[in-house]
Amino acid sequence: MAREFSQVDVFTDEPYRGNPVAVVHDGSGIDDDAMQAVASWTNLSETTFILAPSDARADYRVRIFTPSRELPFAGHPTLGTCHAWLEAGGKPRSADAIVQECPAGLVRIRHMDAGLAFGAPPVIRSGDVDEQLVGRIAGMLGLDRGEIVDSQWVDNGPGWVAVLLRDADAVLAVRPGAVDIDVGVVGLYDGGATDPALELRAFFQVAGATVEDPVTGSLNASVAQWLISSGRATAPYVASQGTTLGRRGRVHISTDADGAIWVGGGTVTCVAGTIEL
């Protein structure tokens, strides 16, 4: 059966310069194994399936798969899926926000000047990183331990741990070896007073190989929570990601009157059609 299908580039206004997500617009009747098979076949960092919500407060429900596993939440698939849902005629229940249901809970999405933005979900693990693990991360990244200025657990679902380097240039210079943990690397440009304010990179393992993600919404969300709460960054700011991959990801971080952090950017459809399922 043919299902409507899109590939949406996220965190960019320029097609093919952000991070793509595949979206199957109607995931009804597709079992877990079939969803995983499709995600493995698209071979993108994530593939999503839109379903009817089970929570009356939500506009739609989404399941998010990497080529090897399901995720409870991920940032760029959230924005890309919302873009595809709206483009296909989705009508939110509220004029204030679109509400997405996923295994991590309800995620609010709103329109902003730069595009769409999601409310950063709470981290499920935070705090200091064990010194032994920091040393191991340094080795995986090809760094001396002393090059890591600070570190923090910033896990909001995927398992992220983040390390802060002396500046953005140090982040761009990282050449990792075998990485067996989901790790983010961040450094500020000129003290964070520029646009972009910081450079971020994300590494994880897929099928035994180290992979760098082009632009990572979930990591940017939790890193923003860390940097803002520690006084290292002030919102609003723009984060750059994907530079070493030839991408031009731009993640816009802002806060609202209640202090909630919003993570946003541009979204653009690059592929539209159907997929046989």
C-alpha cells in the first residue's frame, strides 16, 4: 500500500545543508519490525511515522527510529515531522502551539521567526561525569584529558553526555576514533558573543562505526539547558553544527517569559511522494 512520504531538511533554510529526516505520514497498521526495516533502508539518522494521538491533548503521535533502534525523543525529527504534518494539511487544536505525542511525553512546538521550535524536554540524567569516563571520552575524541574544560550528563532521551572544549576552533579540530557512547562536543566562538555563538558536534556509534550527526536538536536542547544554567551562555543565541560535514546547520535557542528553553530552526521539504508499505 502506498503511503505519503517526505524527506525534510531541518535546521536550515538551504535545501541539502541541514539534517534530513524521512517521514511516513500514515504509520497506522505498520508493525514495529516493518518500521525498523524502513528506517534501516532509508539509512538516515532518523525516520518517523505519524499516528493518531492516544492523548487527547496531542495533535498527532510520532514514533522515531534510527537505522538500528527506536528513540523516545529526538529534536530534528520532531521539527521535520511537524513540518510534514502541517504541510499535508494538519490542523493543530490550539493556535498557540502544536502538541506532539512521543514515548518521552508531550512536546510543544510553535512557530518562530527562524521557523519551527520545540520546547526543550527535561533531562532524565544530568550532573557531573565520572572522571574515569571523562578520560575515556578524551581518548575516543583523540584529545588529552586537559583539553576538556568541563563535562556534564545532558541526557534527554538518546543518552547524551557533553564535553566543553576551550573554544569553537578546538571543536572543529576534533578527529574522533572509535566512539561507543553518545557524546556531544561544544566550544564557544569569541566567548559566545558572536553569531553563531558556539560550535557543536555530535558523535555516536552505528553498527560498530563512529558516526557524526549533521545537526542534533536533542543535544542542542540539553546543552542549552546546561550552558544557560551555568552562566556560560545567554539566550537568545545561535549554535552552528555540521560545519566539518559541509553542512550549515543553524540552531536557534531562545527562552520565554517562564524561562523555558525553545530550540528551533528552518525546515524545508526536499523529497515528496509515496512509499510502498
